[in-house]
Amino acid sequence: MRKILVIGSGKSTSYLIKYLLEKSESENLFITIGDININHAKLLINNHKNANAILLDIFDSNSRAEAIKNCDIVISMLPASMHINVAKDCIHFGKNMVTASYISPEMEALNQDVINKGLVFMNEIGVDPGIDHMSAMQVIDKIRAKGGKMILFESFTGGLIAPESDNNLWNYKFTWNPRNVVVAGQGGAAKFLQEGTYKYIPYHRLFRRTEFLEVDGFGRFEVYANRDSLKYQSVYGLNDIKTLYRGTMRRVGFSRAWNMFVMLGMTDDSYTIDDSENMSYRDFVNSFLPYSPSDSVELKFRHALKIDQDDIVWDKLLELDIFSSKKRVELKKATPAQILQKILIDSWTLAKNDKDMLVMYHKFGYELHGKKHQIDSTMVSLGEDQTFTAMAKTVGLPVAIATLAILNKKITTPGVQIPISKEVYEPILNELANFGILFKEKEVPYHGYNPLNI
């Protein structure tokens, strides 16, 4: 049997493992899941005869090497910073590798060694990055094939709560790593291209400069800019493009409310708060506000951020119970961002039967025979429950499909790479369509770059 090693069995692996198990008979597969938490891996396997779970500490070089040596291909679902030692072992033992993570400089540095060994190291093959690359390049290649010249590309993705489970004022729950939500946008200004001009949005303005979008059947969304929209400009072959903008989707109103945390300093992750373990949520909020012998924390908060009592933003803040004197932080030497994350987890964790939603929206502007055209392309995927989420589906299935394609020699070009070639994206997108992950494309009048207030 052909042996697949999956390292890590976190939230994004449910569909990945389900897909591989369902293909195990027809494709002659045996799947080993290695994790420090073997119980969760066992739950996902559910006693399947073509799979087993092993205790694997990624920092134990001997057990890691042994597991990699005994497989045919490795899927690493670890945090991005932990891939590198797995990758080096894969080179040493001559094993192909698949990850959903961004290519790090350390991974990129292995490219020549990977090529020399004739190996495929497929990265960025989740949803964002992943499905965004493949779906964008498919349309861009079609435009170029008929002689069109790209002049605009905008791409937006959001992990959100499905309409039937949308029961809080923020219209949001965590469907991915909560920490990434809390610290999103930090570490430098957002950078993009607008009509040939470089534009920058500093972090403290990021959530007040938003674009609005309509998705058929799902209503209105807002978008805030990703930190670096130009990261894939040369990779996509868009060096001469006039407008290039990538962003994150939320329901309308989220960003204005979130900006209150930014303005107050609650998303800062650069320092720790003294005596944080003994604080109440109310103490935490009060630590950012001026002293007053008479005004309440609520009054000082509203005054500092100029929030009227009848403002929906105020209702959103109250809903999170951030002014509670009974709920405790209980985190020692915690940063403001870590404490805010704990507060939000109380309210934004998916309930057992909650369904999430993954939304993606591309805009392609191009010139053909002297005329300007635009294609809008949208994809919405809905989850089933707390385990089989849309996020797990759109991250895990591309990983699984790419793994089989490499095993079956359908993807053979060696090197550290991302899924932007036709050899890679065409079979994977075709297979994803069988699972309802497909894009609806429509020709619309060319509007150019037209956000409402950027």
C-alpha cells in the first residue's frame, strides 16, 4: 500500500482525512496520522482499517525521522514555523511534501535541494493561500489566452459564520486561529496598487478604510486591505497591472466596531500587562482608560472613543461582556492581544451545531481589442457542523487532492512551489467542483477600482 503521513490533526484536517480514508481502497492508501494529541487523531480515523494514529512529537528528531522514512509522501498540517525540520527530513529521505502554509524564506532556501532530488514540495494549497491562487490563475490564463491584457485584479476571502448560525451582533465567530484574527493587519502598513499608484494604509486606519461587496444570495460584505497586496504581483505575472488589491471579508459593521479595540490598544501584542492573572475583564478595559474618581468604566470608554449610548457599536461591546467584574483573565504575563482573544473566545466559539461559511470574491479587469472588460467570480462554501467546517473543507480538500495527484504522477514538476500552473490547478479545481467548491463567473461592466472610501 502507498503510505501517507499526515503530521498534525487540528481543526483544518477533518475533511482532509475523511477524503483520504474514502479514497484508501480505490487508491491503495494507508494513512498514518502523527500528533502530540493522539486522541483527536483517533477520533478522526474512527477505527478505519486503512489508517492509524501515532504519538509524534515534532521536536523529537528520531521519531520524526522514523515516521517520515516509512512513508511515501508527507502532509504537514503543523503551524508554518514548524515545517522546516519536516522539510529537511523529506529531502534527506527523498519524500514529497505538501503544506497549506505560506512559503517561508527558510522553505524557499531549500528549493535547489528539492529540485536536485526531483521532489515536489507543494505549499500554499489550502484556501487562502491555495484556492485563491488556483481560481485566480485559471481566469487570468483564460484572459491571456484570448489576447487580453490584465489591468485590474482584486481578491477577497472571509471565514465567517453561516446565515443560519449567525446569532450575535458582530455577525462573526471564530472559524480559524483566533490569534490570527486578533493581530490581523499588524506589522506594517497595508500596501496595494490603485490606478498605477502605490497606496498605503497604516494599521491604526486599516479598519476604517473599507470596500463593500455584494454576493448573490448572501448579501452585503465589507473588506479591509491585506497587509501586502503586492506579494504575488510578479508570481501571477501582473507586473504591468494598474490596480492590485487583496483583502479580508467581514459582514458590514464589523470593522468599525473592531476599530474600537485598535484605538484603545487592546490588540497590541508587543508587551505584557502586570498582574494580568488577577484582573477581571473590567479591570483589563479600565487599564486603558483615564483615571476618574466618579465616572464609571462604561462612561469613560464611551467618552474616550466617542460612542453614543444608542450606537450599535455599544451594543456589540456590551454583548461581549467586556465590562464584567466577575469574569477573570487568569492569564499570567499576558499581552493585551492575548487577553482580548480570551474574552472573544467566550462569545465567538462555534457551538456544536453551528455552521460556518467561506466566501471568496475575485474581480478581473482586462483590455481586449481596445475595450475594457470585467469578470466577477464568487465562491461560497458552507460547513456542516463544528467539526466538518467550511474552513476545514476548503483548506483540507485541496491538500488531499494535491497529495493524490503527486502520488499518481499527475503533478511532477520538482521544486518548492505554489499551485499556479495549469498542471496543478486544473485537476484540483475540477475535483473540488465535485464537492460544491466552485466559482460563479459573470461578465459585468468595467468599473475600475471603485471602493467607496479608500
